[in-house]
Amino acid sequence: MKNLFDISGRVMVITGGYGILGRHIAAYLVAQGAKVVIVGRSAEKGQALVDELKTTGEAMFCLADVLDREALTAARDTIIDTYGTIDVLINAAGGNMPGATIAPDKTFFDLDVEAVRKVVDLNLFGTIIPTQVFVETMAKAGQGVIVNFSSESALRPLTRVCGYGAAKAAIANYTQYMATELASKFSPKIRVNALTPGFLLTDQNRALLTNADGSYTDRARTIIAHTPAGRFAEPEELFGAIHYLVSDASSFVTGTEIIVDGGFNAFSI
């Protein structure tokens, strides 16, 4: 019987692949036999990660900003020249910035609109543009998988993260739209889903969740109190969901989100 979870030999592009989540996911996928391409704007960080990944499997780095179509196109051409195809696109690039958040002592009227614009550009257009570039190859081949990254802030409005929440809510809608768009106009074998991680301690949210001495902030304690699992997530706990989405085991799954959050979204008092 065929192993539905066998992903060996598949070419997988990960944008933002050297971020806290991306690098862990990349290492896992390489260990499962996938050929992983890290796309990012830091050659130093990207190549350092690829050097690590090559100790266990096959990987390469392509220099490109997710908002730079020309650089992404050059990266795509390099990947095709090297591997001949692109089977999976994981849109892991994203993030937040201070000006797009509202501190406890501030209000909506203090919001930096330009900062919000940058956050929306990175999270929304930083998913749309790579999809246009890399998925063109899948459209021609008639098959492929796209995994976007959503957020708890897309499921329900969270305090403070105004810009990031709006951008990730757009990603959730965009994921559903693209599932229909690609299946109906190109091939039903092109699938688009999103992964919604629970709360992890990452570089982008550490200042919100920990104090200078490493103890949890009031916000962090509130999150844990509303998480039935009673703790933050570990990056490794996303591997199962990612593996499922990029494998043939999810061949009839498209246009949906998989939530890996320890029950946070299910909590109600």
C-alpha cells in the first residue's frame, strides 16, 4: 500500500525559511527527504541555514525579498534549472513591527499608518507575490501544494496587534479564494491551505510576552490561562500538520485552515 505521507524527493520552497518557524520546518522536511529551497533577503542567514540542512539532506538558498518580483522570478528560474520543478510553496515570510501595534497606554489614534502599511505589505503581498511567481510553475504542471501562514489574530481580534491581525485575516480569506481560483482555472490537483499556529515565543513577539528578566508578562499569562493545554507551543508541534498538508494524505483538502493552538480558539469562559 502506498505511503500517503512519503514526501521524499519533492521540491519545497519556503519563504522566510530562516525565521524561527521556517528554519525548524525546513530542517524537518529535509530530514523527511524533501529538497528544500530557502528564499530570503539575507544571504548570510540563508546560506548558514542551508549549510546546516545539507548535513542531513538536500537544500539550497535563493536570495530574494518576497516583495521583489524580479528577484523572486530569478530565484524561480534557478530552482527550475536545478530541480526541474516546484512541488510545494510554503509562505512562511511575515512578521510585525512596533508602530503597527497599540501599546496599553496608547489608542487607535496613535497608530502609525505607514507601519501598518508595511506590515500588510509583508504579510499579505509577501504571500501574494511569491504565489504568483512560484505557483506559475505548478499551474503549468497541473499539480502542487501551497501552504500559507495564518494567525490566531485572524480567527478573533487580539488586542494591540491591529495591523498584523488585519493582514492575517486577509490571508485567511485569500487562502479560500485561491483554493477555488487555482482548482477551477488550472487543476484540482493544486491545493491551497493555511496553517494557524498557536502562541509561540518568537523574536517578533518576545517583547510582548516576556519581561526583561525572562518572566511572563500579563499578556503571556492571559494567553496561557485561555489555552486549555496550559502552555505556549513549541515549533516542533507544527511538523505533523505541515507534513499532512504537503503530502498526498491531504489530497482532498483545500481552502481550509489547520489550527494548532492547544485549544486557544476553542476556549470560552
